Amino acid sequence: MIRVAVVGAAGYIGGELLRLLVGHPEVDVVSAVSSRFPGKRVDGVHPNLRASTDLTFCSADDVDECDVVFLALPHRAAMTQVDQWSGRAKLVVDLTGDFRLNDTKTFERYYGTVHQAPQLLDDFVPGLPELHRERLRGADLVSVPGCMAAAGVLALYPLVAHDLIDTEMGAQFDARTGSSGSGATAGQANLHAERSGSMRVFAPTGHRHEAEISQHLGLKATMSATGVEAVRGVQIICHATLRPGVDKQIVRRAFRESYADEPFVRVVAHQRGIFRYPDPKILLGSNFCDVGYVVDENTGQLVTIAALDNLVKGGAGNAVQCMNIRMGWPENLGLTFPGLHPL
């Protein structure tokens, strides 16, 4: 058993980490850090964990040395704390945006502040197993990508890897996300009275996750994002231009070859059925990312679709998957929940 601490354990991502980790057969969760609720029971904030754990929240000063620390902090906080946590753990998995971008100017543009630990940027391995599995096996510092970034990258990666799209034309991403993506301390815009019934475009251009997609895929990505009436879930639609001569059979083969051995990516592109394209509704609680595609052979345009649970494959589940790889365990350990239907 390894000793694990979750920092920022009172938030939605922190709670999801606890849900996955308290049931993990190789993990002993020894600390759940919260600056808001020290001394209070974890299941008072995360009622789904009743009878699953007797943990109480603690302060950062109460954390002893452990094997793994997960940082589920607000953006811009991890870069000021990472030194203290890397000194207490063999592996630090950061779920903030602080170490996702490897260029300080790009970080400053999208996050509005100067990076406080630029010397560590090259030391963090991107926490996206489908692209960086071998590097994760020896990583001591891991940066988990944003939920919409993970979906966007997985939606287009097979086409980039097989050189099937015109990368000079770039790609356009249109994302929809549920309210939990705003976090447990979101403000007035995410009150039920304001959000219910709304389809709010909160980032028509320049969403920070477009920078991550551009970095991972090596092309110019532009992205818009809309909040929809759902609690969990991300669905992203990508538009790109195929190279001359590329048809739907070639696209299908690229997806199948790229994801044939991936435990948590499923290619979903059926001819009929209610869920013939990726839909986050049937993925809630699971670590799967479903990807699909449509080819317009008359115009050479490609549409790809990806869906995931933003708190699981888009966050906590992906982090646990990275931990499993780093520890040499099966990737699906503690992550086998398949989702629910109907819901």
C-alpha cells in the first residue's frame, strides 16, 4: 500500500479524487487537506463518501511524508506550493493549469500572471497517457491536462499522428461543459437561478485550453466554450480540413489503429442509434473518453467529436491513471466503473 495525500480535497476534483482513491486496492489515503474545513469530516462535504471513509480534513502543516500528493488547488496556487509538496512526496500530480504550458509567455497570456516557478516547467510530464505513457513511467512531477483540452486532443490526435489533416489550416474546437467545471466555489454566474435553462457562451474566443491543444498537437487551435444545463460532462466538436485523397475509410483506420490498445478511449461512430456519437451523459462517473468522426467527402471537411466526464477522465480519473502507470500497476486499477444508463 502507498500513502497518498489530496491537497484541495474539499473541491469537486478533490472529492472525486477521494472517491476513486478510498476504493483503490493499493492506496491508503492518509491526508485530505482543506484550508476551509480543517477538523471536519470529509463525508460532511462529500456526502457520497458516507460509510466509505472516516477521514477528516486537515491543514497542510499536518501532512507527513507520503508516496503521492495530488494537488487539486485553484489555478495559480500550485506553482507557489509545489516545492513544499515535492519535498514530502515521491510523486506530485498537479491538476491545476500551472504546469500545463511549457512557455512562460503563453502562460502569462492565458492565465494573466507571471509564472512563479518557470524552472520546473520542463520537469513536469503531461498527464495524458495516450500521448505520454512512456514518460509517465519514470515521472516524479505530472501535470494533468484540462478537461476540454484532454477531449480536444484525443478527438484529433489520430489524424495528426497519421498526417491526414492540413495542419497549416489549424483546427477549430467548440466545447460544451457542465457547471461542475467552474468548481465548488463558483460565483453568481453559476447559481441555479442564473444557469438553469441557459446556454451561456462564456468564452467565444481565447479559452485557455486552446493553448494546451495547440501545444500537444503542434497546430494552431482556436476554441470557443459554452456552459450548458448539466452538472458533469464535456463534449467537444472539432472542425479540420483533410489532406487531398483522405476518405472516411482512411480516417476510420487511423482512429482504430491509434486507440486499439487504449483502455479508456473508445471509438464511437455508428450509423444509427440514440448514442451513435459521443455523448457525456453515458460516461458520467467513468474514466472513458469516447471519440467519433464524420467525413464530408464532398468538401474534404472533417468533424470529430469527443466526450468525457470532466471530473474523471477530464481530471481525477486521469490523474489516478497516471499514478497507476507510474507505480507499474494496471492502468484500470480503481477505474473500472463503466458509467450509468439510463440517467
